[in-house]
Amino acid sequence: MQGASLVIYTTNAIESLNSVIRHAIKKRKVFPTDDSVKKVVWLAIQAASQKWTMPLRDWRMAMSRFIIEFGDRLDGHF
């Protein structure tokens, strides 16, 4: 079930984006202007969106596990 939980964790886009933005802001302690904050957030979002275009790691293994565990509920959804 480890592969399945990894995919579920990595596909939570809201938590992922929040983490990326928090990380980018924590690196910089002082922002001289409001525009500098906007730029940092925008660049963090751009970096995160590039990651999202990459295929998920271990997706096939996780999907196989989902089918074993929840096969009756997955009919027609993939």
C-alpha cells in the first residue's frame, strides 16, 4: 500500500502548491516591496507547474493496488 499512499500524497495539488510557496517565502526574510513578494510567489508557482507536467512516479504500481483494493468502485473511472 506504500505506492498508493505515495501517489495520493503527491497528487494533493493544494498542499503541494502551499508547500512550494511557503518554502520560497521562508528563504527570504525581508521583502523590500509588495512587488517583490508577488514575484517570488509567481516564480514559485511557475516552478511548481513545471513539476506537475511530469508523470507520477510509481503510478502503475499504485493503480494496480487501487484495483485490488477498490476494484468494484473503480469500474468505468479509468
